[in-house]
Amino acid sequence: MSTRAGWARLIGSYYAALAPDSEVLLVVLLSPRCRVLGITVVAVGALNCVYAPMREVVKAAALAGASSVVVAHNHPSGEPE
């Protein structure tokens, strides 16, 4: 993935399949060549917040053998702040 728009499409399509009324923290797991190894839901929160310990992000990356990650979360309320 080389553009912001590409990442937005990938992550947006994943969020479209999830519960629309909860904030969800995703981790996109990447290979050394920045190929997507997988996408993992790290935490599901409420309408306006999500709590995810950093160790859960690191654990997901380690279990997948990822060399880097992209962390993303949604705003189901429609307010980005």
C-alpha cells in the first residue's frame, strides 16, 4: 500500500463489515516488504471510546511475525474529535 487513499479503502472496507455502533481498534499486520499479512481487531469499545493496552498490539504483531503495523480506529459517532 503506497497511498493514504489505498489504506483508507482497505481499512474502510474492513470497518464496513463490523458493528457500526462501537469504536473498534484494528491492527494491520505487515511483512518486511509492507505486504498485508492480516488485519486483527485488538479492541472493541463504546460509541465514543475504545481502550486497548499496547501489549495487545505488540502481541498481535509478534504472533503474526509482522515487522511493522498500521493501527487504526473508527469514529462511529461521525465526530473525528
